[in-house]
Amino acid sequence: MTATFETLLASDFSARCDRPLDRAVQIARDHGGKLTIAHVLERQGAPSGPETVERLRAELPLTAQDANLIVRSGSAPKMLAQIAAERGSDLIVTGVARYNSIGDYLLGTAVDHIVRNAQAPVLVVRRRATGPYEQIVVATDFSDCSRAALLSAAQLFPAADITVVHAFHVPYEAWLKSDDVKEYVRTEAQEGMEAFLAQKELASLASRIEAIVDEGETGSVIMRQFERTKSHLLVLGTHGRSGFAHATIGSQAEALLSAVNTDVLMVREPRP
């Protein structure tokens, strides 16, 4: 973390950016930090001088008038990741490209590029901010990346209660009908969760964590926990063991995230 917490908001100043702006303002305020708003002009030759900065600042609400405002020209995905690296931003906040398809903004887009190339966690905002996150769900496959995602979420949202969820399935279930097999797999998953949460770095979070081990497809298991806990934030690591992240943020992304209709915090596995 930097000495002064910095939230970097990636904004195109369209009407759909009011939700991520409100959330970014709230997070910056809660951390006693600074909000920086980055706007990238992708049209070749577009003016990015002081006049453009002041014109855009005039469009900001009163709650964001004291934010740093950076306007640059170039490729938005590359430029946003570069700005975050230059400033040492603690969190990058962005919105959706379009509200009709989750895949539009998670895969093959600016957000996808930022997640893959920026070191800071990336918060994709879909819901209107009505207050701090009070309940969050962290999906885990017990990997180092999952641990990094859990630690990052706990630090970013120190007042939130955390539900840590692991989904397991019984291999060849159609052929293996024995309850003993299912109980063995469940016990193995439960032991994995206990070992994961027993790690030294996670010890201080014990009072905030509810651990859930549940049978089923990852998306269905997570959706059940969202409905039960009324959470508004899903936390995912982006490079997990056993293909978890690729399955969740890849082929299952549209079905899972569209169903839960929630904000998503994506945390990269730290580089060595």
C-alpha cells in the first residue's frame, strides 16, 4: 500500500459511469485517501490539454471536484494500466462497457487487459453504491492467488464480513453412487478449507470469516451464498490453481456474474 491510499477511477465520462464514480468516491473517503480519475482519448489527434481537463472537471459532481484528473491520448487499456503503475494506485475502479452482456466487459476488453497487466486489484462496479460493502463473498480454490485475493479484499474493506466459498464435485458421480465416496470428497474439501484458513497470514481474519464448503458447480454454489448472505461484492483471484479463475472468469463469467448482478473485485496473483 502507498502512504496515502489512492483510488484510480477509469472513466469515459458517459452517463453509465456514475455508479463507479460514486463507489470510487466512497472508497477514497473511507480510506482517507485520494481519488484520481483517468480519462483516455482514443481518437487520434483529440485534444488532451488544460482546456479539456477543465471541461471534464466541470462535469464532475461536487463530491469529486477535488479529485486529480488525468487526461491522456492513446490506447485506453494500455494507458490505464500505465497510469496505475506510474502512480502506484492501490485500487482501480471501472464500470461495465455495456449493461446487457457481462462478457462484453470481462473478456477481450479494456477491463480484461487492465486485470492482466495492472498490479493493483480491479473493482468492476455494476450496482449503485448505497454504502460500504458489508458482506462480501470470496471464491477460493485454496491457491496462493486465492489467498492474495482474500487478503486484498479484507484490507480494502476492513469492516466487511467475509464468506469464503469453495465448491467441490464428486468425480464420475453418475457411476459412483456410494454416499461414502461423496462423504470422502466432502471431508477432503473441508480439510483443504481448514488448512487454507490456518495459514499465518489469514489468522487475524478468523473473526470475520465464515467458511463454506458446498457441493456443486462453482457458479451455482456462489449464487446460493449470494442469495443467503445478501452480499454485493464477489472477489476472485485471476490466476488460480486447477483452472478455477479461467473457468469462473472465462466460460462461466456471463452466466455467473449476470445471475448474481454484483460488483466484482479481481485480484492478480502477485508477481514473484
